[in-house]
Amino acid sequence: MSTTDNPCLRCGACCATYRVSFYWAEPEAAGLPATLTEQLNPHLTCMAGTNARQPRCRALQGEVGQQVACSVYAHRPTPCRAVSPGSDQCQRARRHHGLPAL
């Protein structure tokens, strides 16, 4: 899939729907800036902004459903890499934001 065909570049719904939590040591190993993470407990960290009542990852730039970009795409954590266009998580997030299914 080319970047021009990537629906994620127009969507961003998953980045504004779910808490993105992962093992506490992952951000440093991946080169993710500490300013974009929040400690949840001694074992887990999450992307800043995703532990809110209305989550929105602080690394997400742009408007959901229009045009978005991840400011740390190359360093994104494992949970972000696991969501793929059209997956169940993707489709739930799109519905949550009133976007059509892929």
C-alpha cells in the first residue's frame, strides 16, 4: 500500500479513541520522547492524552477523518503498530467518530 492509498493518513480515529498502553521500557528502546508518554503504574506507560475520558494521542496532528499524521510514526509503540486498516479495532474507532467503514 502506498502512502497515498493509506486510509490512516485521512483517518486517525484509533488515535482518538483508545488508550495506548505498553510496557514501561518500550518508549526509551524505540526512541519515543518521554514528553509523549504518561506512566500508568510501575509496569505500564501510555501515550500522552490517551488515558483521558475523551482520548486523543498527543502525537496525532490534524483533524480526525480529514487529514492526520503521527508526529512519531517511526517510533510509535507496539499497540499502534498492531492496528491495521479495516481491522475490528479500526472499524470500531471509525464508527465512534462517525466515519464510514473501510
